[in-house]
Amino acid sequence: MHLQNIPSLVVFFLILTCIFPSSLMASDSVETAGTIIQVVVPAVAYSMTFVNDDEGGRMEFYKSFATTLATTYALKLTIDKKRPNGSSMSFPSGHTSAAFSGASFIQKRYGWEYGIPAYLAASFVGYSRIESDQHYIEDVLAGAAIGIISTYIFTDSYKETVVVVPFFGEKTAGLMLSGNF
């Protein structure tokens, strides 16, 4: 990672903290952990673009994360569904959409070996929102879907390679397709 990237990381973390101020108001340990993890997962995804010196991935992250947030908050304002605790703007879960956006970016861009732990963390965020009476299951599922779909629209695999090799035998000819996805 280059030193000139550090200011970008600091700004990103500050923006996440401003977007998700509810982390200061969590009422129990599960809710608090979920609130923290919903910031950590996309922060790790973004940080991975610096660790891998992956400018293209960084641009894909910006697009996918911005689309996730815009879609989530547009739906929250439009639908304004009541939460299990009686407050407003339940659908979809913003915490869950942010966490799944980060997790699916990690998986799609850098592979399942990093994606599985990220998806487990994002799933915990969804669980924490239901457990703390902040959301219904459909709110969490919609948030997860928004995060994943937004990422899959904008993100390509970092090391996606497809090799097509012609081959010829005594009585055969063809193409061999090999891929790393």
C-alpha cells in the first residue's frame, strides 16, 4: 500500500461513520457488534483495493457501494415501513445492504476464500438487526439482495482469466477452455 492512499482511507472511514451514526445508539452487545461489523466489512473491501494496488477495483467499489446506498435509502424514504420497535424506515435494512455490498465485493473481486468470512460477517449483521427488533426478516433479505445485486452489476473478478487453446489429435480437433473465476 502506498502512503498517498492513507488520506483516501481516512476520508472513507469518516464518511462511513457519518452515514451510520446509529452505532453510537446500539442498545445491546449483539446490536452493537452488528453495527460495527456493518462498517468494518465494506471498509475491509475498500482497503483490499489499496492492499492489492487495484485502482480498477476501487472504482468498481465506489459504483457498487454508492448504488447500494442510493437504492436502500430511496426505498426507505419511499416505502417508510414501520419497524418491529415502532419507529420508521424499516425497509430495506441499510446495515445489511452495506455489509452485503462489502462482502459481495470481496467475494466477486478477490475470490471465495475471502468472500466466505465476509458473507458470514454480513449475515451476522442481518441477524443482529432482527434480534434487536430493528427489522423484519424481509427487510434484511431485501438489504442483502440490494448489496449483492449492486455489486454484481459493477464488479469483475480481479484475476479473471479465460484461456482458449486449440488442440488437434489424430482424429480430433477442438478448443479447450480453461478459466479462473
